[in-house]
Amino acid sequence: MHRRFFCSLIYGLSALFTPTFAMASDPVYIGLDAEFGHATSTSAQAVQQGIQIALDEINAAGGVLGGRQLELITRDNRSITAVGRDNFQELAQVKDLIAVFGGKFSPIYVECLPLAHELQVPLMDPWGAADQITDHHFRPNYVFRLSLKDAWAASAFMRFAQQQYQAKRIGLMLPNTAWGRSNKAALDKAAGRADLKIVGEHWYNWGDQSLIQRYQELRAAGAQVLVLVANEVEGAILVKEIAALPAAERIPLISHWGITGGEFARMTEGALDQVELSVVQTFSFLHPPSPRAKKLAAAMKTRYGVASAAQIKSPVGVAQAYDLTHLLVQAMQKAGSTDRPKIREALEHLPAWTGAVRHYAKPFTATRHDALSQDNVFFVRYTAQDTLVPIPAVKR
């Protein structure tokens, strides 16, 4: 009896102190919190598609960490910052979830910055452009972006306005959000460097039903070009209002890429044919595509029924999420576990890799958490047929 009790005790203690290891059948999770419930959004869906295609490729090749499969968990923040914070906290509690991706809206990333660092969960940005998403005081930095920065866009706006339109006077229309304020700071600096005059700025609120008075005030102040920072709803309102003006009262629009994250062309109801509108981008399936970009476009056709590369909605979201997912998984493999701090560290030491968007000589470093650069920035023409047609590069 004593021997049996002793053996039972030893067995129980060994079970108590023996670490539990994940089985090959246990999935590894990636979270995505994005604006799925936003009525006109295509950005959340684009990011989801890019992530999912990358996961499909990795799973088909044998999975990760000895054969485990990758699975995507999604949450809908409806473009509301408070919901985004709650969703991030919820996703952070999921066992073996290695990171959380965001969608289009910069204010949600900014609000989640403290949480990402408090909970030590990598926050992956395939779209949000506000500078402070990666330029902040938190160390070590848990945010990794493969996207545009507002500072790069601002410089490109000024250069494009000068060389495409010989403009000397610029008007600004900005949303009253963290994204708008980020752009204002960047545009002021860029205008000073380019020796361009900002003749005025007007701030609007999401949900405003008309922007034409603000536009006319900027035009009356002497603006030769209007830099528009907007998403698809307000962007479509302004385009329709400008199209209704006499031709002599229409000045060119140079837009940030928020309008490409939704049903913008449909919402303008053909008015795009009457307005000269250029949009900043970092990727196009219509540029001479890399082999991996061609593979991604083919997967979009096979998995999601997209007829052609030209019809892929929100292309930057698809391609940038795809590349960022591959880089995240490479970091996890390098770390050898789902331990989030180890994955964060590994992301800063990845080797060179060629993705759909570009070749990454060194994707991230300890001091640079942006995988793209100013060199990736170019402009497209937004057509009424819902196609983003690259404009020949502006000489620098």
C-alpha cells in the first residue's frame, strides 16, 4: 500500500510539473480586427484575402512548427476605435495567437498602441498610414508596418503637384481625426521643403453631407490643386459636388488612398469622368508584376473569383497583408514557438525575402519598423470603371 501510494504520488507530481507541449494538431492563430461592418468598405475584405492566401500557401507546404496549421480569427471593429480596443484585448487572450492585424483606419491603430505594448502582442499594419503608428515612444516596439507613411505621401503629393500641374499654391481638406492631424503635420513640412504655399486648410467630420463650400473657399483662396485626405464616403460626396460645377471651377484633386478602401467608384455615380483625380499607392497588380504578385493575382481568381488583376478591389490591402503575413510566419519559425516577445524580436532580424510588393533586403530592424520606403510611392488615376491605372512616374 505504501509503495502504491508513493508511486501514485510521484506520478501525480511529475504530471503537475511536466510542461505541456502543443500537439501537431493544435492550430496557430493570427487575429484580424478590421472594418468589416463599415457599409461601403472593401479594405477589410482585401486584408483578409491577402492574409488567407498567404496562410493557404504555408499550410499547403506543411504548416508551421512541425506541422501545425495556421488559422485566421476575425473581428469587426465597424471603424469605431473603442470597439477596436475591445477586440484587440479579446484577441490577445487567445492561446497560440501570435499577432493581431489591423485594417484601414489609422485612429484604431493609434488607440491600440498602448495595449499592444502592455499585453506584448505584435500589432501588424498592412494599411494604416499615420506616422505615429510606428513613430512612438514605446520600447521595445511591438508594431510592424508594411504600408505607406503619411510623411512619404506628403512629399509625393507636393512633388506630383509641382511636376504634374506646375502648381505653386495648394489647398488641403482633412478629416478631424488622428489620421488628418498626422497628414497636416506631414504636409506642412513637405510644403516648406518644396517651397509650395498652402493657401488654406479645411477640416471636416466623418458623416458630413457636403464639402463643396470648403472646396470653393480653398479655390477662392488661390488653390491650384487640392490635396484630399478622405475615405470613400466623403471622397465620393466631394467628387460628385465638383462634377456638378462648371468646368472652369474644377481644380485637380490629389488624394490619399483611403478612398481606395471602399466602393468609391460606384458611389461617385459616374462623376469620376468629370473630375481629374489622382491617388497615391504603393502597389499595383497592373505594374509589371513580380512572379509572386502574379501568383497572388492567380490565387485571387481561384479562391475569390476575381476575373482579372484590374478588378481586384483595394489592391494595396491584398498585397501588403499577404507579404506581411509571410514575414510574420517567418519570424515565428525563426523564434521556434508562439511566444510573442520572441516573435517580436525575430521580426527585427529576418533575412532578405522577395514578396509581391517588393524585395525586402532587410524587412525590419530594431530601429525601423516600416518594411516599405518612399521609393514605393507612386500615383494612379481612379477611373469610373473602378480601375486604378498607374500614372507614369514623376521625375524626381
